[in-house]
Amino acid sequence: MPGLMNGVDGEKKRKRKRSEETSCRPKSKRRAVVESPSPSHEDDFQSHLLELENQINESRRHYNNIATLLTYLRDDEPEDQRDLAAAVALCRVFCRLMAAGCLIKSRDAPETEVIIVEWLKARFQEYTNTLLAILIKGGTVKESTSLTILMRLLKESAVHLKFGEDSIWRNGLFTNILRKLIEAESGEAVRAEFVEKYVEEYDDVRFYAFAALADFTSDDLTPVVTDNIISVLAAIENVPESKEELEDFYIGRPPSPKHSLYSLTAHKKQAQEAWLKLLRLDLNKPQRKKVLEFMAHRIAPWFLKIELLMDFMTDSFNVGGSTSLLALSGLFYLIREKNLDYPQFYQKLYSLLDQDILHSKHRSRFFRLLDTFLASTHLPAALVASFIKRLSSLSLHAPPSAIVVLVPWFYNLLKNHPTCTFMIHRETRVKTEKARLEAEGMLDPFLMEEQNPMKTNAIESSLWEIETLQWHYHPNVATIAKIISQQFTKQAYNLEDFLDHSYGSMLDAELAKDVKKAPIVEYEIPKKIFLEHDTDSPQQDSLIVQLWEFS
């Protein structure tokens, strides 16, 4: 600390007591010269740091040791952890200094005292800036340690330094920490740790995190920063249900009983504002889909006015494809909870039934919602028949794991809508018409390209596709398809028993079966498969030899 401790009378210095030497405001200004050894071993380095730390605690004459520790902190060699050891030592030093009031200027302090306080504040600022730099590019261990130290410094600063009611949160160290976290391109681990250890645990941290994220969100954000804001907001799962739950505070309880931290409405308002500012951005397709995945369970419960989500949900539903599938959950939540009136909802829902729907990874979620949307017995039979017929046609090109869901679902719909059973059993009583059908057959009246489910003529068609599926190559599919041809004695099938099937699960089920009798692969084991048999052999050549020539 050059220039701060010169020019004191030696005689007066000798008369000073030890207690005055350890005080934060002694009159001595003599320069303290500390030799800084260059330790070569880890134990020596730890002892050296402890010695520097103890000297700072003993007397202000050794404040220059802080600069030495800062030098070690900036020495970020990947082979050792010396910078972390220096960071921890500096944390203890500054926590003691703040607790002793050494970073606060008194009104009647002399100029020399003001200079010392300003110098300590500058070193503290340098220390926090270095920790913030480590926070975004220091490696997993260093990032975690830096976050822990920064949050400890935040707490000590709020307790011992003179800040306004919310300034430590809104304009101080906390804002800088959160800004660095969302700007880091590869900081998934430290962001997850921040949310888990602090945001989810403490109500005041969550409250001001929402406020800071709302301030950070603007139209000029890069895609990386936007993704990071989404990941932080989406990771906040615990939504308080009552005022009594607001009792965990990182920096003590606010003294005023009317403080916003005690208000459940204020908490939800901050979260609502943060999410609204994000949803108003021009999100790309992956970002929109990621938001839609959490809409019903992690976003909507924070909103005081759920109607504010209507524009975003309807716009997402109109996008089409997988985005519309993900928007269904949130849209259904708005329809059920807030009586949202979506014009031509079933027509839009019908348009989602394309050739990709049965191959989508969101297939299970879609069928759960589709089953809910078509559960009402008051829906027109023509509408229900269109959904059954369209999915029946698509099932001819669907994977087995999708077909085993469709057939029980058809069964349940036909059971709830008896009028649609004409699609599986319709007798022609006019003899001339019956003779013509037997002689010429008929064209399927179903209009596959028609977008209006009320005009597809599906109720006049038949589910001949299910008859075809009864001869499917997969035995489980063929077996389950036959339930449509049997008596409808079962009340309903539980779709949850079929929704999570896949190729892997169906193959495992087959392999786990006990084979009572080994299947016969060939009636007669051939001696040659790819070559012709000898002329005197009683066996015929294989079909492969008959169709191809092998030289």
C-alpha cells in the first residue's frame, strides 16, 4: 500500500499500546515492508498464506499483504489450486474487516483514514472482479468455489456495510453475479448450482433473481444469453402457495412487516414480469419449444393474470408441427382454467394428424391430450369419426409401438360414441347394391385431404385398415388389432398401459417370454442355400437360388 504509512514520529510509535495497533483506526502511518517468499511446496504455500492472513488481522501495518494475496489469486495456473487457497484466505480477511467496520468511512475521520478506507474498498472491488472472472471461465471446481465465496461476501456486505434497503440486491454484487452467470457460454453446472443452493432455498434470492432477470431481458440479447435466461427461469420449480411459506431469507428477515418479501403477490408479480419480458422476445424455434415444455407446470402457476399467456400460446399453436404439439398442454390449461375461447380448435387439432405424428417423440404426450379433448360424449359423431378414420389410415405406415396405442384408443372412442360403430359393421340390405359391391367393390368415401373434420365423410367409410392390421408382421400388433372384431364386452382400456411402448420394450417383452416349444424354422433343413443341389438330390433348390444367380 505505497504512500499510505509514511511520516510518523518514532518516539510516539514506541509508546503506543498493542491494543491500539490491532484497531482499525490507529494513528500510525509507518510503511510496513513484508517480504513475500516464493514457496515451492503446497504445505509451505498454505503456511505462507496463513502467515499473511494473521499479519493482516494483527495490525493494519500489514494491509499490503492483501495486494500480495490478490497477486496469488490472479495466478490461475491449471496445475495447482493456489488461486483458490488465496481466494478463501481473502474471503476470511475481508469478512473480518467488514465486521470490524474497516470499510466504512466515519464522518469525522481524518484524511489519512479516508485514504485507507478507499484503498481497502478498491482492493475489495478488485477481489470481487477477479472472482467474477473466475466464475465464468475457471473450470467446474473453481466456478463452484468462486460462487460460494461471492455469495458469502454478498451476505457479509449486506449485514455490515451501509446499503439502502434493496441496493445490495438491485445495484450491487448480486446483480453482477447473476449477469456473469447468464453471460457464461459454458456455465451450465454453476448455474444449476446457483439455482439449487440459493434460488430454490431462499425466498429473497428468488425474488431479486426474478427482478434482475427481468432487467437483463431485452431485444438485443444474443441467442446464448437468451438460452441461459430460459434455463435459469425454467429451473425455478418451487412456487409458494401461501404467505406463510415465505420464511427462508438469505440475508435476514426484513425489519418492516410491509416489505415486498413478505407478499406472495409481489413474488408472483416479479416472476410474471420476468417471464413476460422473455416471451415477448423473438424466440427461435428451439427456444419456443423449450419454453412450451414447462408452460403448464412451471410458468403458468407464477402468473397472477393467466390471460397474459393467451397470445403466446395461440401463436405457438398456429406454428404447426412439433411446436403445436407442445403448445397443446398450455392451451388446454388455459381452456380448462380460464375458459379460453379458441376458434376452430378441433379443426386445428385435426390438422396436426399428419404422417409424422405417429413417429414423433412427443407422441405419448399428444395422445394423452387427444384422449382428453375427445372424451366428451357430446361431440358430433362425424367429428369423432374423422379423427378415428384419419389415424386409422396413418396406422398403415406407423411403427408397432404406435399401433398398439391406436387400437385400444379406437375401442374406447367407439364404446363412447356408438353411432360410429357403423364404421366397423354396416350391412347393405338392398340386393342390387349388394350385388354391385360384391362384383365391383367400392371406393373409400373418406376425403383424406379435407381439413374440416365435419366434411370428410368419415362416418360413411369403414375401418378396413384395422382388418389389415390383423395380419401385421408383429404378433402383438396382430393380436391387439383383433379386439375390434370381437364383442365389445370390456368397458374401456387404460391407455397408460400402452403409451410408453417402444421397439425396445416390445422386443424385450418377446425375449422374456418362456418358449414352451421351439418354433420350426424349416420343415426340411436344406444342405445348400445359395448353391444348386446335385442332380441326384431329392431336395429342390432354394427360392434364393431360383431367383438369383451366384457365381
